[in-house]
Amino acid sequence: MNTIIAGLQWGDEGKGKIVDYLTESADFVIRSQGGNNAGHTVVAHGVKYILHLLPSGIIWDHKTNVIGNGVVIDPVGLCQEIARTEGQGVSITPEKLLISDRAHVVLPLHKELDAAREVALGEHKIGTTKRGIGPAYADKINRSGLRMADFTDPDYVRERIAHRVVEANDILARYDLPTFEAAAVCAEVFTAMERLLPHVTNTIPVLHEAWKAGKTLLFEGAQGTLLDIDFGTYPFVTSSNTTAGGACTGTGLPPMAIQRSIGVCKAYTTRVGSGPFPTCDEGLSAYLHGLGREFGATTGRPRGCGWLDTVLLRMACMVNGVTHLAVTNLDGLDAYDTLQICTGYDIDGTVHPLPPARRDLWDRAVPVYETLPGWQSDTTACTRYEDLPPAARAYLDRLAALCGAPVGFVGVGPDRAQTIAV
Ligand code: GDP
């Protein structure tokens, strides 16, 4: 059975642990969108691996890992990640890591263009990670990007980069940001490409053969549904399709190659960066931060926290075709006495079950809450669904009913063993 794992909120849902849990039985682990702005932490054999572009299967000996055509690759960043992971004793061979020849390349100048855009937007800034992901995808859609395959023709690449540097410098100079020299950009990128090119191949037939041969494929989603370029809280979104459809367009496998869609969400909601967050709650934020939870892994910045929002989850379950929910961080609510679940948005007196598209309506959306009793007991040692306190099960059952998808997994702690399969 082939599975996609998608985040249902704004990222940071704990996809890494669910991916890790399912990687064990997978033959192929595949990334289909995003860039090194994503990332998660996998702990295995007592070693902590921080992965951004490398699929999680890389830390296993006999799994094939694919970076699909829908991903944008920062060659310098990927080389550093490979070196760091190899330094932890992981071998990364061309047999183990396949990179699509159609994947687009993030150039050093894309990162500065990201910064320039944020400066230009001022108070309307998106809050991007400034890794150049948005500008690289913009070049792709603009039909001016470079793909991994292009680097087999250095003269063509040099000419394209020279052209792109002139355009970029024009913009960067306007914002007093560092400008680029084409020769230096080429030197940096070509050096990185020497390490990467042995991995670059046409991944489409490889994946199709694996599918036809009945191999188990795992599609590792990055970011979350509310950051999807089409279904997210536009314009506060990322530049790719983070939802299930992205697994197809980002790999060249058709929809019928995927039978299971696991949607990962926290038992509450968190968000970093700018944009709407109707169920944000100061009390819950202070409580979770007080427990030392919900600080950004790389930035250390506190995430905004709020009540579970089933308006968002309902749409996320629809667009991802979620067959199983994986609810993580249930343990975060262990000690809270009374819990709220948002069931709809009241906008000007009418209750809406789904999120709006209009930005002004987001600003006027007032969450409608249902109140549920907390369980006020420790769930971190529970290994079976039946072990969970009745109030915790009632909370999960209500969540599932409101979202229209059954709960397949529950996370009660960061450890791999703290994952309950329902
Ligand atoms: P991703 O961005 O969705 O891939 O999120 P990560 O996989 O990086 O998860 C963020 C953090 O949450 C990691 O440190 C995980 O160990 C931790 N985590 C995941 N699931 C749970 C859970 O059920 N309970 C607790 N307490 N922590 C969890």
C-alpha cells in the first residue's frame, strides 16, 4: 500500500515521527514539493538527524530515497546536508538517493530576492524563511528557471545565470541588498553540482517500475495544508502544493498509485509567521510555552498556539482525501481542565463550516466553540487507544466526527514508541 503523509495545519504537526514510523515498512521514501525551508528531526538508534531535503529513509540502509521533480533544490544547502548526515555515519550513494533531473534549482541570488520581497512588502510581509524557495518557484512558473538536468550543459547554465544575475542585481540594488557576480555564482553552484550530479536521473520510470513491482512507496509531505499555494491562507502560504495532489505533480506518479492518505495534525493548533489564525489563544499559548513546548526548532521562536480548529481541518481532510488522521501532541493537553474545539466561523452572523477565501472575511471570522472536559491525567505511557482516558477518547472521537475522517494514529510524546496505532 502506498501512502502520502500530509500536514493538515500550518506545518510542525509532527509529520517526522509518523514518517519515521511508516518508513520502516517502506521501500521508497519520496519528497515531492518544497525545499530546504522544510525539515524535521528523526531520532533513530539514539542519534538525532536533522533533515531538510533528504527523505527520512536516508538513515536506513536499504531504502531508496527520491527527491522528485516538484522539489526545488538548493545545491549548496543539499551538499552541506549530505556532508553532515554522512558525518553521522550514514552512507549516501547514487543507488540510495535519486534526484529528479526535472527538479528546479535554488540559486544563491534567489535567497536575496526573497529578502528583497519581504522588505518591499513591509508590514504585509509573508514571514518566509528566506531560503529562496518562493523566488525559485517563481522562476519555474515564469519559465526562466534552471533544472538539475541543465547542469550537464555548463555553457547553457553560465549564459542563463549571467542573464539572471543582471535582472536580480537590478532589484537588489534598489533595496541596498548584496548584489552578485555571475562568475562567483557559477563557481559556487558548479562545485556543489559535482557532488550531486551522480544522483541526478529521470526518476519517473524508476518510480513507475517500483509501483508496478508492488514496492511500498511513502510520500513524505512538507509544510502543511494551510500553507498550500492553492488551499492555504493565501498570500501567507508557501509556493508549492503541500497537499496530496502535489505528490502526483511532484513525482510523475498518477493518483491511483496512492491508496492511503494520512493527515497529520496536532491535538491543538499552532502557527508561525504572518497571517490569519482565528483560534489563537493567549492562555493556551502561555500554558504550552510554560511547559517548554512549541518553540521553533531552528529559530527558537515561540509558536502561536490556539484551540483545535476543525474548520481548517475539515477542508484539509477534503483536499487531501484523508483516510486516516494522525493526531499528535495529545500529551500537550494532558493537564488542561477545559478544552475548546472550533466547529465553525461566525462571519457577520452566519456560521461557516469551511474557511473563507476573502482576506477581509478572515479578519472578521469569530470561532464558534464547543467545550469539552479535559482528562487531566498523563497519557505519555499509553500504548493502546483503550488505555487513553475516556475524556481523551471522547475528544478524539469528536475531532474525527467534525473532520469527517477516522483517527488512525495518536501521538502522546516525542519518542517513536509513543505513537498509538488505532
Ligand atoms: P514536522 O514539521 O511536522 O515534520 O514536525 P516534526 O516532525 O519536526 O515535529 C516537531 C517536534 O514535535 C519534534 O521534536 C517531535 O519529536 C515532536 N513530537 C511529534 N509528535 C509528538 C507528540 O505526540 N508529543 C510530543 N510531546 N512531541 C511530539
